Amino acid sequence: MSGQGVERGFLLDVVAPAGEPLFFTWRGRAYRVHSVLSRWCESGGWWQRASVHESAIDEINDGARTSWRVEAAPEGALAIYDLERDESSGLWRITHHG
């Protein structure tokens, strides 16, 4: 990647024992989170949950996400990444700010 840019992808291996990411693997390399710069939650379509019968609530993916901006590195210089976990599916997404 040359210059300032943004890369996005999905993460399959994230170690987050208490919910906060400590390690992750991206593009075949293991990264250690050195510090969490910020954390935020984005609620999804809460109105969808409110309008659906209680028995079907587990089937709704309203897009709620929890995100962490972290400094991490496999080796060498630290870089900034946004790690985002989808609350319904548990899938992780990464954005690298290069």
C-alpha cells in the first residue's frame, strides 16, 4: 500500500476473552493490540426490534456493532486499526488507516 489510504477486510481469528480485542490475525500475520485508543457502539435498527413479535427477536440482525480503534503491530512500527464486531453474527471487520 502506498501513501495514505484505507484498507478494509474481515478477520477470522480475534482473541477477545473479555470482549476487548487483544490479538488478531490479518493477512496471515498475528498482531498484538498495544493500546485501545477509543471504543464506541453503534446501535442498529432498534425500531425493527421494537416492532417484531418477541418470539422472532433472535432472528433479527439490526446491524448493531461495537468498535475499537487500536494501535497494533505484528513487529516493528505500530499502526492504527479499527476493529468492529457485529453484535448479531459475531463477525469481525478491520479497517487499516495507513
